[in-house]
Amino acid sequence: MRALFSPSLMCADILDLRGQLSILNLRADFLHADIMDGHFCPNIALSPDMIRAVQQVSTIPIEAHLMTTAPNQWIPLLADCCVRYISVHAETIQSDAFRTLRRIEALGCGKGAALNPATPLDAACAYLDMLDLLTIMTVDPGYAGQKFISQVLSKISRAREEKEKHGYTYLIQVDGACNPATFKLLRDAGAEVFVLGSSGLFLNDPDLNRAYDLMLARFEEAAGESAKEPRPPLA
């Protein structure tokens, strides 16, 4: 499958969000919505109310990334926003992972799990078969513009191996420092969905259409493959 791209709403221009969404609706595969509670990581980011507002003008799926210490408090609110996927951090659901993932499914959303850079894939191995989306953080969570952590590449490769070996159907998503310096490394390791932040997309050019063109050209140059094929059907 071709690479998929999920621009991060946290990195968008909040003062021109409607205008930027009108462009991303035509070009991106997903929108990535970070929910940060100020406890799981040292930042406070998007809210369900904001995602609900974005849904009014968005025509592409939103995948919500819960960087929160108590994800079950947020799951019904996000499901009510009709997001496509809800991803919870493996570090926060060790005591009730199956219950949490089944709750996400019962509410009509795709089941996602996320792993911090220092968290091994083994933390999620018990329920990999249940996942629709597996997000591997390539920076410590909390802020945009951080340095890429190369140690995660082996984790991405193993996630691909497990997927191929067992016939799992989750998408392998990478989040953090996805840019021309890392596109090939991440793609070769097995990344399928790239979360695009400041260094990968939004700082490319003040004109978001031009910025997206530059991102695609740089991805194709780095990864050696086309990223301009029609959008694939998304489960």
C-alpha cells in the first residue's frame, strides 16, 4: 500500500484552521488529533469540543490520540465526536486493556494503541490482534519539533514482522519527527501512516497547498516511491 499521511491538528494554524482544513480535506488521508491532559505528558492540547467543531467542516477521518492518564474518561466524548479511530497509550491500560479496547469498538470506533519510545512492543503484544491502528511514537510525547529517536526503528520493524507473520490488520503509524531526514528510515522499517507536524508539513511554506506539494516531493525523493496515487479505501 502507498504511504498514508495524517497532518497533526496541534501543529496547524489555529487562526486559519477552517482555511487549512479546506486544503487538507482534499489532500490528506486522516487528521491526527492529540488529546493531552497535562499529566501523561507535559502539555495540554486539543479537546473533544474542538474536535467536534473540526468535524463540522472535515470530510476525512479523524484519528484521536489519547495522551491522558485516564483514557476511559475521554473515550465516550471522542466517540460522540464520530472520530474514526481512538488510540490509547499502552502505558495507561495495563490493568484493563481488553475492556478498554472492547469499549472503543462498542462505541463504533476503530481500536488503536500507542507506544512511547521507551515502551517495548511487548507491552501491546497480548492484544495486537485486536488493533486497527498501532501508533509508535518516535519522540517523547508532549511537544512538536523534537529530535527523532532512532532506537524506535527496530520496534517498527518488529511491528511489521508481527503483522505479516500473524496476518494482523492494524495500520502501522509513526508519530514524531516525520520529515525528509526520517521518511526513508521510517518507511523502510515498516511505517504505513505518517503523522505530519511542523518539520514535515506546516513549516514547509506559508501556503499549505505549496507546503503539501513540497512534502510529497520530499517524501518521494527520500523514500523512492510515489505518494500521489488515489486514496485507498480506509476501513
